[in-house]
Amino acid sequence: NHDAQDVDIEVRLDTFDGNLLHEESIDIEANSIQNLANFTWVASGQGIHSIWVMCLIDADDNEEVRYDNNNASRSLLVRPQYGLELNITDSLETVDVNQTATFDINIMNMGLQTDNYTISVTVMNPEWDISYPSEVSNVASNTTVQFSVSFVPGSNVTAAVHDFTITVASEGNNSRTDSVVVDISVNQYYGLNLEMPLTNQRVFPDTTLSYPVRITNQGNGVDTFDLFTGNDWGAEIRIDNSPSGEVLLGAGRMVEAELRVTTPSDSLVGDYKELPFMAISQGDSNISESVLSNTSIGIMMAEEAIVGVLPGGKASFTLEFLNPTDQTDVFSVSISSGDPEWDTTISPTNISLGSGSKGKAWVNFTVPNTAEPETSYPMVFAFGNDQTLDAINVILEIVPLSGPRLWSVDNSFSAYANPGETVYFDVRVVNYEDQNLDVELSYQEDLMEGWNVLFNNQSTWSKSIPAGGSTSVSVGATSPSDAEAIDTFWLRVIGTSSGFDPTYFDANITVNQEFGISISSKSTVTLLGNVSELVKVAITNTGNGPDTFEVAYSGLWVQNEMDTFAFEGFETKEITILVNSGMVAPGSESTVLVQVNSTKSRIAGNEVSDTTTLSFIVTGMITYSEWGSGPVGLNQGETRSFDVAILSLFDSGVPTSRVITEVGGSAETWVSFDDTEEYEGEDTLVVPVGEPDLFSVTVNVPEVTAAGNYLFSLTVTDYNDNSHVSTLWFTVNVIQDFNITVEIISMPPAVNPGYSAEWLLDLTNNGNGIDSITMNSTDAPENWPSTFSDSVVELLSDRNKIIVFTLDIPEGTSSGEYFLSVDAQSLGTSVSVPLNITVNSVHRVSASVTSEIELTGQPGETIYFQFDVTNIGNTNDTVSVTATGTMMSQATPTDFGWSTKSLSISETESNYLKATVPMSNDGPWTAIVTVASEGDSSQISTLQFKLFGVTLPDAGIRDLVLTPSDPKPGDNVMARFTITAANAPIESIYYTIYLDGTIIGGDRAYSIEAGGSKLISYSFEATEGSHTFMVRLDVDGELEETDTTNNEIQQSITVEKSGVSNLPIYLAVVAIVLVGGAVLYRYSTRDNRPSVETKMEPVVTESSVTFPLVLNCIQCGSRVRVARPGAFRCPSCKTVAGVNSNGEIGSVKEKSDKSSEPPERPPSSTERRLRMEEVLSEDVPEVPEEPEDEGSEASELSASEKLKLFRQEEAAQAPEIVEEEPESEPEPEPEPPKKEKKTRKRRGPPKGGSFGPTVGGF
């Protein structure tokens, strides 16, 4: 019908949304066919495919009459050069074990070439015997060949449905394969086996013993077995340590049960009881098994007669026996038969028992790791003295290994190591499962504290061990460097694997002893002459074990000696050596040789020793106070005295001598000898000869002295021999006096939140030395940032520095006064200065919407606009709420939830504006809500709300027409009326039809747009008499509307009884004559010359309406667009009607039946058509005939050009079908929009029909 623009085409494979093969966008002209561009698709595989071609629907840009022809598909059979297809009629068989199941399979050669086919069957269970041809040869194209596959299940195949996949592959192209799955149901058979390893046991009276029984389901399916035993001696069957009367087992499964028996307390030696253990299959009661146990009373028994042990493990039997004789005797236990000849011990070998007393013995076995699992070793243990008194049967079972295990490669389980040395153990990791295991190795660290253990030189080890496989790992253990000798450490290697218990490898490592000696002492020792002093020498045993050292020393000033001392490992001891220089001059020097030998290392054959030489120098003056060991700290202005020992080493033959004293160094003015005598102009002291005496020295530090170290020296010179000079040096450390002050120079005024406050601080060092001072602020509110211009300051003594302290006041800080302090922390003291700051009050409010700002309601409905009010100032405030706008004056009554509210800091209160939707339709109405602070009226926050009212429709009824207007009794009267909707659309409205006040009909009209209408038709049979026909809208008041006065329309009609006459015939004859005469007159006056169109000056008239108009057809009510006054045809019902320049409509009778009307009108001029319509109807308005204009250009046109021009005129006058629109006047046509890039989308056909082009594929 119309051109289709930008139609998106998709070509897809197999399905509507399959693989995209091609896509294209095309334009298609009306009533035309367009081919897509060529594209290539290569089929993969054989079979039937579908090619889908789809026109993607875009109902906005290309609205169509129908959508069901927008998609099309076509099938395509793909046949390759080589291909096949398998088919099987019956894919399920049911058989017994060892019975054959055969399947016949058809191969169809789907390829174009003759081919050979290879056959394979997937076999998951080796218990099946499967027979089939390996190849099917020479299969011609498009032919079918059959082959057979036979399956025979073995005895161990379980009763179940087994699946097998039969695959056939083309030899011409091995990628061409097909397969079928067959199912074989194997019937169940039943079987049972009982095994009691030990059937007879001897025990004491009143003893509970157990007979292990293994129950095995030897059938090929799940079965339940009933279990039975006797009722003597408390016989009971138990499974998993619980009483059991039946057990459920899968095919081939085994369970361990036990027959538990309790011997009577009054039984005697030699008594016995045979008790059965019976199992019966529930699946087949004919299947049953039983074993018989024999329990006897003896004088010897085993606590457990059956003991299980793993290869490489240890097993032990605990035996208990009774002296049956009437005297004390010595008894023994032995293995009388079945000894496996392993490492076996029996403890004790002999035991003395009194008459009637009991004893115990243990038989222990060490099982080699090469022992065969699941092997049993029956043995007989005998008890007696010189003769055998009793014997019992026992069984040693080698338990199957499971999971991972750790074994020594070379059976090495111990080693010796020096401190810091590494020893190695080779370990084999074995997987005893039939599946791969992930094994991880680690070690028990608490047993190897301080050791370093590596696996193949790695700190961790993990590996996947294949089923039944093994691997070797080198485990290295390095002892600590300070490991003590002779200590033994246990190395436990742990192997772990998910789902299994840990396995272990244990070994012990003994630390060897190492030997070592270390001697330490002062390099030079100052001695007071002729005085015996003890000199300390530190000796350390650097070995890791206890040792005995020989210590020898020799020299001129010592007595040569040798002593022995005992040392623990790594122990240090101080020994003293007595030294005396004698009467030698000050400055004399000598040495002493010290040698230390290790006696244990000598015994071990590798003697270790160490030597050192001590140096000594003689002086005539020395102090033993703190002054002799280093600097002495004094405060400024402090006085301190100390003693020095002085003697004369010049032997003048008299007991005393005189020495001259002298003080030197940078602090010499601070120091003086006390009690000196002036002798010959010198300060002297009288001192003894050869024996020291104590003399006092005073040190006085001045009041103002900078901190630091100051040196001074004391010197004495023998008055009788000035070569005897002794000098001592001392250090005075003047202690630093830490003294700082902080003063506030200026402080800030009150500040607002969000601003900074600054203080100027004067920092002064009043101490006697350089000081480093760190500035900090404390006690400030949390999250108040602060900075110092200098956070760390170094000040010399008596210096100062100005510091700027800045404090940031965060936004939202509450008003008020805040206190904090500034701390100055020096190296030796601290000072704290209190500060305060006042934060100004700031009033600020905020309003935020919590509901929609635009709301719609029904007239008269109360609407609530919700909002929150928050005090965002820093002080408590009172806020007020006001509003202005049309909503406040028209949407009354209005109100707030509250108009004034006191809010604390950061407090939020919810509020609302209530308004009532006005009944008028003059909205929307707006309101501006203002929230203001009473503390600061300039602080406001505003919100704007908008209220929309729902526009109520106004339903009306008009244009009631009854046809015919003068019916006869029995005629069918057609009533037509129009329901209108003003102001707003009407979804549905019910109309009721009355005839003479009685309801004769009614229905519901749907979907009437605002400003639109809907034509309603209703027919009824006319009866004789005068009647009133009335239609009422919304009788029940379902629709809320603004005006109900126009909801009713009525019309009177009179139905008269007709008389019998020939009037209709006469009228028909007259009509025919008139029509015939009119036609004859027209053709008689017609000029046969070529018609020449003559243009006339247009007649300009002022009409009351503006064309084009959108009108309702008087017959069916469809909407028709009429371009100009005159006749028009309804496209829906083909009814012809006329419209004058005032927009008034009149009916025009059709010349012929609508059903016979051709699809296209023959070309005819508007003039000729209107004249014919004048003859047939008086209601058609006259159209003036345009006079011919001989001078017009039409006379010069050819016949084809005239015909073309005629068709153009006729097309311009053709009515257009339009949908109902609320506007009474058409909008001017806009410029065609530019094409935008469309988003591809699929849509189903829209509901209902529409006018437009139709696009289809194929």
C-alpha cells in the first residue's frame, strides 16, 4: 500500500533465533519485490536445516496492516560427500547373566559416495563379552545395510540396566560419525557366603567372647539377609556393636558381624556349647548358609583371640591362665604351632602362681612391612609347667593396607648430628588405593623446636601418587646451632590424604657434643703498686655439653698455679688471679699468660685449648670509687668529694714520704686535693711508703655551666724521686637542666564553623643545653585538625622561637566555648599551656523532599506533600514553615503538619503540606514552601510542589437518527446515535435504550478518546402507534463526570398502518422515466468534439469551517478525512455522502450495490460524476460546472497527458481514512524528521488492525 523504508532483514539458521547468516537493511517501494544481496553459507554436518528470513517489525516507523507474513522459512536437506545415519528398532533387551542380548542396527549412507564404516562399542565393564563386526564395507549412496551387536553379561555383572554406546564412523571422512545407545536389563540372581575365621575358643566361666563372622552377598543385586543363632549362653548377633536380626548388602559386598557368647558363671572346665550362625536370603529363601561355633571352658584364654595388624606394625596377644594345681608352681607360655617366625617375644617367660591364682602373659609380634595383606596366621598357644595343661587357638590377621603409608627406604630410624648439622632419612610414600591420592607431608613441630626440617630441600611437600604407586622423599633435619649435646629429638613425619587417617614415620636424632673455649679480659689492667689485687678473667665453654677446664697462669707478678673448673654447655664463669707488682716505679709493666684446656676433648682425642696474655701497668695513685669506672654526672652548682689511694713507691728507708699534687684539664678550676700542705711553694701530701692511704678530692661545678663532659686530671709526684709520677684522668658530666616555657603572645577572637583559629606562642629554652622540643595539641574535640608552624624545634640555651598554632573548626561544630591545651615536650621536661576558643552560633536550616514533588489526585481528594526539615546549624533553633502560590489560594483547605518547631543541632523533623484538589480543571497548582530560621531570618530553605488534578470527562450523546423515519409496522428500524467524550478519555460507559419508558436494550461502549466519539447502532422492530425512543448514559452513576445534563437524548416516531395500492409501482416507473430522460438529454446535448478543459476564475466564498475535516460516516461511524466540500465515499462501508462548505453532511444513494463495486473507479471527471449524483440524489450539493477556456494550455495536451491530469485531480479529491483524533482541526504537517539510526528489535504483530504498508518475505 505504501513504501516501506529502512526494513531490517535477518536470515537465521534452523530457528527463529538461530545463528545469524545474513543481515541487511532495505527500502521497498509499494507493490514491488526486491531481492536480498547474495551471501554464502557453508553447511557443517548433514541433515535437514531451515533457512529463516525475517523482517524485523518496527511498528513506529513502518506500521503495517498485517504482520503475520513478515517471516518465512524453507527447509534444506544437506547431504555431504560422506555421511551416515543410524537407526535401531528395539534398543532394550532383558537377559540373565551368561545369556546373549542381540541388537540389529541399520546404517544408511547419507553421503553421495560409496563408503565403508568402522564400528566400535564403548565397554565400561570388562565382565561383558561383546561381539560385533569391526567394519561394514561398500555401502552405496542412499542405501541401508544392517549389522548386529551381541552382548553376554558375565557372572559378576550386577542386576541393573546397563547402557552401551555403539558408534559408527565413516572411513571416507572420519569426522562423520553417528551413535546409538542400547540398554540391557540384567536379571538378578542370589548368593550368600558365611566365613567364621575362628570357630572354637576356650575361656573362663562368666566370660563374654566374640566370634567374628564375615557375611558376603554373592548375588548380583542388592539383597537382605535374615540372621539367626541359638538361645543358649546368651548368644547374640551384633553388627556395628548393635544387636541385629537382618542386614542389607549390595552385590558383592561384605559386612563384619559377630556372634557374642557369655559363658555361665557356674560352668566347669570341660563344659562346651555349640551355637550356630545362620543367614537366609530374603530375595530367595532357598539361599541360606550357616556356621557352627564351639565354646569350651578351660584354664587358659586370650582376651582377644583374633588380632589384626598392618604390615610393619606390632601385634600383641594378652593371655590369662589359672593354676589348676593345689600347690605353687612355675608356669610358662609357648607357641606350639603356627609360629610365623617373625621378631617374637613372650613376656614373662616364666611366672610363679599359687594354687588357684591367675596370671597373665603377653605374646608380641613385630610384623615386617613386606607381610602379605589379607593373610591369616592360625597359631596354638600352649600353657603348662613341665607338661601342657591347656591350649588355645588364636589367629593373627594381616589387615589390608589402605590409603597412603610411609616406610623407611633403608630401615634407618636413628641418626647423630652435630649442632647446626643436617641429617637425612629416606622415606618411601606408598599409595595402597586403586585410585590416585594427593598426599601431603609435614612434621610435628613441637617435638623439633628450633630444628629446620625440609622435604627434598623444600619446606613443604605434596604430590599426587598414582594408584598402587610409590615415590621416595629425602627428609632433612638440621639441628639448632646451640643444640645441647646428648639430647635426643624425635622426628615424626606425618603423611595426610583427604578421607584417610594420617600415617607416620618416626625416627630419633641424638645431638653430638662439640668442644670450645673462649677467654675474655681487659687488655691492660692498672695496678696500685705493692698492693695485691684480684684480676677477673671470663672463661666460656662454647661447646654444647658439660666439660671440665684446666686453667693455668704464670708471670712475674703472680704465683704460677693451675686449677680445674666444671662448666655446663655454653656456660661462662669468672676466675680471679692474685697479682702484686711489689715496690716498682710507677709506669712499670708486666704480663701474665693464661691457658685453658678442655679435659673432655682430650679424652675424645681432639683436645681443645685457648690462651690469652694479661697486661699490667703500675701506678702510685688509684681510686676505687665510681670515678674510676667512667664519667660521673653532676648538676651545675653541685659539689662532690671522692677518695683516692696514694702511696710512695720510693723506698727511702723512712715510713712516710711527701708527694706534690697537681690538678689539670679543662675543669681544673673545679677540682682540688683536700688537706694539702704547702711545702717549699708546692701543695703536698704526706703519704706512707709501700702502703696506700686514702685522701679526699673535691669537685665543685659552677652554678652556670653548660651541659656536657668536662675532663680533669690528678697528678702526684714523689718529692724524693721526681721520676715517680702517677696521673689519673676523670670525666665530669654536667647534667643538663631542662627548663622550657611557653607564653601566649596573641589569641584568636570567636570564630565561625568552617574557619581556622590561630595562636602565637613564644617558646623559650631556659635550660643549660641544647634541647629538642616537640609540639602537640591535646584535649581538642575529636576530628578538629591542628597544625604547628614548627612541630619540632631545636633551641640552644637561652634562645626562643615564635610558634604559630592553627586550629581548624569543622563545619557543623556546635556553638560554645571549647578548651584544649598545647604541650611542649622537651628531652627532659614538658610544659602544657591551656587554650580556649569560642565558636559563634550559626543558624542554618535545610528542607528536603521525601515524597514526589508533583502529585496528581482526583478533584476533592486530599494530597500530602511530604518533606523533612533539618537544623544544620551549630545551635538549637526554632524553625517556621510558610507557603505561597496558587495551591495555597485554590487547593483549599491547606495545612502543614506543623508550622513552628524547635530543633536541636542536626535534628530532623518530618512535615507535610496538605492540599485538596480543586474541582476546577484549571491546574496545575503550585506551592513554594519556605522554611526559615527564627535565630537568623536570612537563613531559609525553599521547596516547590506542584499539584495536578485528574481531568473529569464529560460524556454526552447526540445525533440520534432513526431510519426509516416513517416506518410501517413490522419494519426494522435502525437507530444511530453518537456518544461523545469531552475533557478526558472515557475507558467505558454503559448506555441504556428505552422505548416508551421500557428498557429494550443496552451495552457498554469502550475507549472513547478525549474530544472523540463513538457511533452506536441499534435496531428494533416497529409496532403501530406513536413511540418515544430514548437513550440514557451511565444510569447507575459508574462514571464520575463534570456534567450529566447531556446524558440523555430522545426522539418520537409514529408508525402508521400502510394501505394497499399500486403507489410503489407508479413511483418506480416515474423514477425510471426521469432517470432515462436525464441520461438521454445528457447524451443528446453532448458535443463529440475533444473535450477541452477550461479554467475559470475561482469563486471565493467565506465558509464557516476550515477544510480538510475529519467526519463520521453516517452509515458505519468510521472516521473519514475530507479534503474539500462535496461528495465523499466511506472506505469502510463504501457509502457515499456529501458535505457542504459549512460542514453539514447529507446522504447520497449509491447507484449500484456495494458488493459489486469494482476495486478501482474508472477514470471520469469530477463534473461528470457529480452530475450523475445530482440525478440520483437531491441531497448532493451542486458543484458548478467550470466553463471551458479555449485559450488554456489543456487544449494543447495529448490524450495521455489529459488522462494523467484527470487521474491526478481525482486522486487529490479522494477521501483519506484517519483514526479518531480529539482535535477538530488538523495540525499543519511538520517537516519530515531526519532518519535516526534504529535499534533492532523484534515485536509481535500489534493487537487490532491498522492501515499502512505490508512487507513480506519470499
